[in-house]
Amino acid sequence: MDKAKKTTIGGQALIEGVMMKGVSVGAMAVRKKDGSIYLEEWKIPEKKWYNKAPFIRGCINFVSQLKDGYSYINKSSEISGEFDDEEPTKFDLFLVKTFGEKGAEKVVNAIAGILTFLMIAAMLAVFLFLPSFLFTLIENAVSADISMWKSAFEGVLKLVLFIVYMAIVAQTKGIRRVYEYHGAEHKTIACYEAKKELTVENVREMTRFHPRCGTSFIIITLLVSILVYSLIPLEPGAWLGIENKVLSTLLRVLIKLPFLPIVVGISYELIKLAGRYTNVFTKIVSAPGLWTQRLTTREPDDSQIEVAIAAMTPCLPKENEDDNW
């Protein structure tokens, strides 16, 4: 038998749908309320040099995927009609009366964008500041010098916070549905990589875990951050004569920010290696992320698999196109 294929095609779970990106074509498929599948395709522009340069491409592609992902999720929400039955609030009626329907829609989108930015900023604050300040509190409470464990403590706490958050949100009905579509996305890609025909029956038998998943990327990023941030001096405030440990900790957190692109860049290259090769090293790199995918993916039903196949099909390589790693 031929060896399993390694494809560059990747995707994202949406609200009642799946988005896929191939070499030159992207597509999103969404299950509408009437049971039909809405399918939209678009051309993917040719990659620039900075989208292909090792380490540089990591941050740029990550930001681009966040931006596009937010747009696709919003659109899938509208297409699926998931919230059509909700009664308009007084604020909604006020916006329509003041700005008209199209104007109200723009205002709502602007507010949603601002709230999303604030939410991301708040999450970054929790991930960057909370572990450092908790360690400072513990350090002040004990008499022994435990500063050598600072980077490890911060990194492990970030991992715990992320996993707990994923476990909690997985209990909500809406997110559980998204996780099921996430599983359908992975299974469909796995079926294609196994060189099997994209049918519901074949996809159903595939694994829902994939080494190139965004969940794996986040876990790898958190683990890499432990190593990179361990190189930062434990008490940079001492250089400036800052004796207050809280202020010194705040300074250390701020010093970490310029290192974030380095962490993301290294993590991106590792996730690409994990998707390209199967050996002892890549299995070790992939293991934590694959385990965490037990929280962020669920077994899909056949109707969800149909949607994933619909999104995947337009993205399959055309004549003379190469989607191999």
C-alpha cells in the first residue's frame, strides 16, 4: 500500500459548519435551518515571501487566521439562522430606529469587534500577568528561595488555566456542537490523507485527532514559552533598583511581550514538522496537543460529516496543483 498522504489542507469548525482552505481555493459549508447545505468558495491569493519564510510566517499566519476565523464564524452564525428565533432586545430596536437596518448591522459588527478585542486582551492579561503575580504571592508567603521554579510554575499554570477553560466551555450546548464539527473537520482531512474516497461511511471510521490542529498549536506555544521565558532574568527589577516584588514582576511580564513573536514563530515551525513527519520526535511534540483535543473535538453525526465533506471537496487539488507537505 502507498504511504498515507500528508496534505497542507486545513480547516476550522464554525457554527453549524466547517471552513476548509486548500492550495488555491477556500470553502465554507454551513447547515441551514431548512436542512440544506450552504456552500461558498473563494480563491486564495498566492502567498507572499513573508507567508513562507520560516519563523517569520508563524506570527503573520497566526494573526491572519484569527482575523479570517472571526469573520467566518460571524458569517456562519448568520447563514445557519442559529439566533433567528431570538426576540430583538430594546437595544436592537433602538439601533434599527436610529441607524436603520443596515446602519444597525454595522454598529452591531463594530461593537462585536470591540468586545472581541477586549476579550482577547483580557485573556492575554490573565495568561501573562496572573501566573506571575500568583507566584509572587507564593514567594512572599514562604521563606525559602523558590525563584528558580518561576518559569516552570508560570508555564504549568497557563496550561492548567487553558485546559480548565476548554473543559468548562465544552459543557455548553453551542460549543459542544462546534466541537462536533471540529471532529468532522479532522476526520474528513484524515480520510483524504488515508487516500480513501470522501464518503460519510469512510469519514466516520477515521480518527478525530490531528497533529496540525489549532488546539495542538496553543499547547505547543505554551510549552515553548516555558523554555523561552526561562531565559529572561528572574528579577529584572533588581537591575533598576526596584525592590518592590510586585513592580519587579510587572516589569518581567512586560519584558516578555517582545519575546511573544519568537515563541509563536518556534511553535508554528514545530506544528508544521508534526504535520509533515511521523517519527519519535514529532510524536512527542504532538502528544500533549492530541490529548487536549479530547476536550476540543467530539464525535460528529453523519449530517455534520456531510457538511465537512462539502467544504473539503472544492479545496481538493486541481490539475498540476501540489498540496503535499
